[in-house]
Amino acid sequence: MDHFIYRNGQLFAEDVSIDDLAAKVGTPFYVYSQRTLEDHYDRIAQAFAELDPIICYSIKSCGNVHLCKALADRGAGMDVVSGGELHRAKLAGANMAKVVYAGVGKTDSEIIDAVNAGIGWFNIESEAEFENIAAIAKRLGKTANAALRVNPDVYDSKTHDKTTTGKKETKFGVDIERAKRFFERYGQVESLRLNAIHLHIGSPIYSADPYVAAINKAMQLIDDLRQAGHHVTTLDIGGGFAADYQTGASPLAADYAGQIVPLLRDFHAGGGTIILEPGRTISANAGLLVTRVLYLKTGGRKKFVIVDTGMHHLIRPAMYEAFHFIWPTSVAPQHEPNARQETLDLPGLETCEVVGPVCETADAFAKDRALPPVARGDLLAIFTAGAYGMVMASNYNAFPLPAEVLVNGDRATVIRKRQTYDDVTALEREAMAV
Ligand code: LLP
């Protein structure tokens, strides 16, 4: 699953003790395990090897340049959604031909940068966007490839409403009927070669079934398009493979591949290219958020554990009611967790609400969570926080962003410094007349 393990009651990231790290870098901080990141990438590469896919790591899930670089060094392409993410992909040394660029609101300057960089595909969301990118590429005297984002009207009922994207009424993509008209209209444009179909049905998707339904629809569409004389060389099946938030509750890469690979075998054998855009399944279990207990307090029958991080650093519980396993980094032997889940059958646990310092009631990581006894000054680890953690963090309430640390074996490196108050206010130092 990952390389965050307890040894004699002490939590380690690979071979580095979390408590030692906290003493050196202070709290709160994100810590990533490079081996976990790489293992998760390799598992996808192995599970889908028969299709020889381009694996475009979804930068939006965790975009630190050092992590992106570790994956680019392994051959990963990148899925970007903004000029800022394209910049990160460049800094990471990613192969631009393996970059796909999605997103409903690409600006002209972002498009110019991406055309000039020679990215692999623009994932197209609308007719107006296609025309704009085609015109820009023509003006630059360049050509680019386009994948039409098709909305297959498929979704997973377990996926949170806020992260479901494959339903008919979303802002993403076009429906299948419109896709055919799209190819009729734009299939012959020279500056923007429309030669691919893109899907993304949501995140996370907890079983392979929605992929099967969506891919079947996409393959039917590709057949129809080919019969109508269109050139479709590539299918991008998007992201959404789940992460292991609760031990064993999510499929593994091999489970998804077991059902998906057979559907795409013929397409691949006929020269088709497959693209995957995994984010969370690579990065989520590769990261922890480490925080210190500031105070304990009771309110009615409730025991509050107040920590030095909150929704400003990890917004998922507040925004999606997401579950993150939380446990002290240093525990007595009988309290070493034997699984990561809502309730553990261990002696002497106390039910707590773990909350942050932000002035919002929503600033809670867990409402009724059984934890070993904790005291002021103890460290807690918030697990499976690598994806959509730091990338969604903000300076709300003027709290500085936490540091990020990368562990590789017994080496730990600060890969993003903790912000200072000066960093937080830096862009406000001078006022300029406009
Ligand atoms: N491709 C596209 C077009 C996407 O929109 C996304 C995620 C991905 C790939 C990567 O999905 P993944 O493999 O990471 O599931 N903030 C939410 C998740 C938002 C996902 C947005 N799109 C969360 O914390 O759960």
C-alpha cells in the first residue's frame, strides 16, 4: 500500500522517523515517500503494459516539481489543466509530447505557451474552444493534436457529487451525438488535428464498472467515426482510479486493468494509442500531513483535539466529507494500528473530534474518531493526504503554507520551504497606480 509504517510504536516514512523530521522542520508539514510514489506509478505501468499506454500523471493531484520530476524520470507524461501546471511540467523535465492539456477555460496566453511547447494533445471541451486553439496554432504557424472530451453519461454513485464529472449535465465535454457533429465540422482542420477521444468520468471511481461502461460507449463512437471516414488514433480514458483511504476498500491498478485491458486490446493491436491520466492513485498514499496537538478541550460530552493545521492545509474533509485516517505518530505497542479505518478494535481508545484553528465550524478533520490518548505536544499523522492536499491549500486566516518534505530511503529533503509571514504578504508590499 505505502511506505508509512510503525516500528516499535514509531511512525516512519520509509527509513526516516516522523518525530525526528518534525523536530527538524517544525509542524505542520507534508511528507512524501518517493518509493510509494514510484511503486504506484510502476503498478499502473505494469498492469496496463500490454497496451503500452502513455501514462500522464495528473499534476493537479500533487504538483510539487520534485515529485513530478521523479515521475517524469520514470517515463511519465503529465496531465495539466493550466499554464501554471504546464510550467511545472516543464520544470520537471517532462517530455512535452506526452503532455495532455485539459480544462474548460484555457486562456489565449496559456494556449500559446502550450502550442509553442509542442504538447501532445489539447483536450477540447467546446466548439468555441476548438476554433480558438486552431486559430492560434495557425497564427503561430504550428500544428497541434486535439482530443475531444466526450461525456459518456456514466458515473459512480459512490463518488462525491462535487467530483462527479461524467454525467450528462456537467460543464465538461460534449455528449456523444454532438461528438459526431464535432468531427464532421472540424475533422479536417489542418492546424488542429482532431484525432482522439478523451473521457474522464470522475474521481475517485471505486470500481472498474463505470470505466467499462464509458469505454464501451467510446469504442462504439470511435467505430462510428471511423466508418464515417474520420481518423481516430487515440483514446484517453482519463483519471479517477481510487486511492487506499481505508485499508483494502479500493481496487488496485491490476483490478482496473483486468477489466479495462480486454476492451482496448483490439484498438491497440490496430495501432491505437491509449492514454491514462492517473493522479490520486499515485500520489494520495504517498503523502502524510503531520500536525502537532495544541490543546485538548471538552465541550459537552465531546473531547476536542485542537491541532496546528486545518482546512486551510487539507480541505478534503470540510469540502467533501472525505475520510482520512488519523493516528498519533508515537504510540504504545498495543496502539499500533492494524488497519486504517474509521473504527479500530483496540483497547483504551477515546472518541474525539479533531479540529483545526480556522474560524469555521467546517474546520474539522474527524467528528467522532476513536484515538489512543493524546496530550498537548503530541504529533498526529493525517494519512493518504498526498493527493489534493497541498495543491488545494490556501492562506486563509493568513496562515502560512506548510513545508513539504520528500523521503527517499533514509534521506529526507525539504522540497518546499514553509512560508513565512513575509512570503504571505510579499505581493502586497508595494501599491502601484494603474
Ligand atoms: N483527468 C482529468 C480530466 C481530471 O479532471 C482529473 C481530476 C484527473 C484526470 C485526475 O483524477 P484522479 O486520478 O486524481 O482521481 N479535489 C478532489 C478531486 C478533484 C478531481 C478533479 N479532476 C478531491 O480531493 O477528491
